[in-house]
Amino acid sequence: MYSLLIDHLSTAVVQVNNQLEIEYLNPAAEMLLAVSRRRIYGNHIMAAFREDENSIHALQSAVESGYPFTKREAEIECNSGKKLFCDYTVTPIMGTSNDTESLIIELYPRDRMKRISQEDEIIANHESSKELVRGLAHEIKNPLGGIRGAAQLISRAFTDEALNDYTQVIIEESDRLRDLVDRLLGPRQLPKNTSLNIHKVIERVRQLISVETDNQIELIRDYDPSIPDLIGDESQLIQALLNITRNAMQALMEDESNEHKSIRMVTRALRQFTIGSKRHRLVCKISIIDNGPGIPDAILKTLFYPMVSGRADGTGLGLSIAQSIIHQHHGIVECNSYPKKTEFNLLIPIETSVQD
């Protein structure tokens, strides 16, 4: 009866003996760790998952002392290479001679909660920065209009061409600042939503990047042809995807140590997927993965803020605009970056009808 109850728990439970050899896994643990209990029984716990040397020492200490412990926000790696973010509790089971016979390890995955929390933070930061930029744009554009108008009036009063050249500089620089502020604000129009094939959008971006790089970067397709048409603005989605892919291209072109530069363009359909706090029946995931040097940790958390760039000649607007566009499509852009692998994920809900 006890075994039957544990088998029906949604909590992952692993039992190991005092030598840390696996004696039992319930079905929830099999699913979480992606292992078969029939094949793994009798193997060391590290055959199922591993964290670090300290975690093994902690398990051995629990065997010797008989004291339970809990670890929060641990990052463990399964035998398949998959990494999990979880809490786990270790409870010693004592024998008749008061020695530890086995350990019960209960695993509580937190990946989904962590991702939702990160997405909420991205969305909140994006909204805050957008409001800040809107207020700043208002304060900048009003005096800019006055400066430009005054320069035009002054230019009409001058007969000396050299002096007119100075006023023209004022007018042109005022226009340049106005355009910069407009770009900071992102798309000025609401999306013109139509039904579209996302692979058509990606192929357009792929074609543009191929021309710009003169085929110096390998562009790899990995598409899921079963993804249905989604509702969106084709030109805006091209712009968002192009901004992200062009960032990857520029990072690769500047990486002289990389002889085999590549960008992988991946599409997948995700079912019953949560973006922020809202669950969607079907979501299109577009991944842009490059094998460049990676993004510096110092700017990773502020990557989607306006004017943040890791390049000396970068404007820092491309990713901010891409996030704004995808946000208008009720989605989000996420980023994970390590040396030799930077991955941008564009998550866009697949709606069934055009919404005004």
C-alpha cells in the first residue's frame, strides 16, 4: 500500500541505501530525471543526477549523522545532460540498530516557477523602461522643436552663406536627435495583424543575413513544419527577428578565433505554455542560436534596456525594439548566453483569429 501511494505522488522520490546506491524511484522521479528505474536500480546516485562534490559529501554526512537536510534552489544535471533547477529534501531512514539504512530524497522542480518569475521581471522592466523613455522623449522633443524652429528663422535673416551653414547644422542635428528619440520609442504603429507563416518571415531574414555576410556564416535551418499560421504583423516580425539575428552576425564577424561560424534558426511548437502569468494553448518558439563568444555577464540582465550595447559602435536599440515588437504580439524575448552558445528565444502565442 505504501509503495502504491508513493508511486502516485506527483513529487519525485528517490531512495538510496547507505552506499548511495539507488534502490527505488517513483514514476514522478523517472519523468523528472528522464531515467528508467529498471535500468538504474543498483547504480550510484550520480547515475541519476549530479550536482557537485559538496552535494555527495552532504549525502554521506546525512548517512553518518542521521540528520535530515533541505537544499534550496539547487542546479542539478541529469545523466542525459539536461539541467534542472530544484529544491530537494534528504531524510535518513534508520534501521533497528539506529544506523542509517537508506536515504529518501524528495525533489521539487522549480524551473517553471523560476522561468515565470524571470519573465515577469523582464515584462515589468520593459514596461518601466518604456514609460521612462516616453517621459524623456516628451521632455526632449518639445525643446528640440523650438530649437529647430528658431534655427530656421535665424537662417532666413542671414545673407551670409557661411552663417547659414551653421544654422543648417543645428537643424540637421535636431532632426537626428528627434529620429533617435523616435527609435527609442520603438514601433509607432500598432501591429497590422494578418495570418502569416512564421517560416516565411525567418526565410526573409535568412536571405538578408546571407547577403550581408557574403556566406561567411553558416545559416542552419531546423524548422518544425507542423507549426500553424500565427496572427501578427509580418514587417514588424521581420524587423524584430532581423535585429536579433544581425546582433548574432556582428558578434560572430568580430570573433576572429572562430573558424566555423554558424547561426542556427530553430522553430518549435510549445503546448500549454505560460508566458508571464498567462497560459497559452499553443506558442511558437523561434530560437536564434550562435556559436560566438557569448554576451558579457555585466550586460546580460540589462540587455533589453534602451542604449545598452556590448559593442563600441552599437546603438543599443536593436534588442529593445525587438522586445517591444514581440511584446505587442503578446510574447516575450528571452536570452541565455555562454561562451560558444548564445540563444535568443522569441515566444509568440499562436492565436486562432485576427484581433484588433
